[in-house]
Amino acid sequence: MKKKTFVYVCLGSCGAVVSERRYKAGLKKCGAESCNMHGSPLAKREVID
């Protein structure tokens, strides 16, 4: 059985994708100043292989 893997994404115009490891290290909000969702929390998404 495969382990579930997650990423965290910005739902704004930049579409940034952050690994679970970087999210747990503190990267929890969109940091792209040019993004329309700058400063908003990232959304958790499951990775499907």
C-alpha cells in the first residue's frame, strides 16, 4: 500500500506548489508579492501517482 503524499498549493494567480516538508518547516502562506492571493494560506492537496 502506498503512503499518501500531500502538497500545498496557492489558489491564486501564481499557482505555487509547496512540499509537505517545506510546509511543516513554516512555509504556510503564499509569499509571491505579485500574486493576487499574497499572504493567504496554502491549500492541502493529495498527490495521485
